[in-house]
Amino acid sequence: MAKKDHVSETPATQLLKASKVAFTEHAYDYLEHGGALHSASELGWDPYAVVKTLIMQDQDAKPLVVLMHGNRKVSTKNLARQIGAKTVEPCAPEVANRHSGYLVGGTSPFGTRKQMPVFIESTILALPKILINGGRRGYLVGLSPQVCVDLLGAKPVLCALAEVLG
């Protein structure tokens, strides 16, 4: 790995290394509000394989993590129905930061400050490899999507809406 591509450790990479998970590091130029579409474009990846980590909450303000394709939106109605909640909505950025311990735009599902249930769009599990946030803005890690199930106990759900266009 080239020196400029190395990113210092994060709680996410510490957890992955401690769990002996093989992963690759992918640094890119972060763009405020660029999201997964920007990082996919910067790294030459299909946005479908770049997974966003979204911190949401149910009607009781209990936080949860949703892992979604970079070019899809979450149907909060479908998600709520599948997880037995009345409603699900995104957390405000400052609330998401407090729950995860990461800044929005650099949220990883690995090494979060709070233990939260994790839900993964089931079609992500069919991919051979995904890029997902490594715990810092402008930094993704490449790994098998199965790691999300094995390490986080992520439960598969079907809640993706149609493709998000740039």
C-alpha cells in the first residue's frame, strides 16, 4: 500500500483487525454531502457495491443501523414493517454522531460507540465484495458483505427503493 493511501486506525479498523477480518483500504477525497455516489465515482466502483451506513431511530427514539446500497434509498415504511416498529426515521446528524461515535459522512457500522441492532439490505449479501465506511470521512474498507452478518449480527431486510440518480 502506498504511503499516501494509509489512513490511521479508527475504532472500525481496530475491531476488524482484532476479529482477524481481511479488508482493503480505500482513501478518497471527501466531499461534503457527496455521499456514496461521490466515493464510488472517485474510486471507480459501482455505487451499488458501495454501502452506506445510516443511523436511524424507531418511534421510541431507539437507534438502529441500516446498511444500504449507495445508489438506493431506504423505504422507512417497509423497514418499520419488517422489524416490527411503528415508524423508522433518520436520526438528526448530531444524534447519529452521539450514537455511533463517528461524524456523519464517516460513519462505520464497525466499532460504534453504542451497541445498536444492524439491518442490511438482503441484496448486498449477494455481492462478492463491498466498500463500506472505515470510520473516517474519505475512507472506505473493502470486505466480504458476510462480515456484516458474522461480526455485527446484521439481519437481512428488503427495504430498498429505486435507484438514486446522481
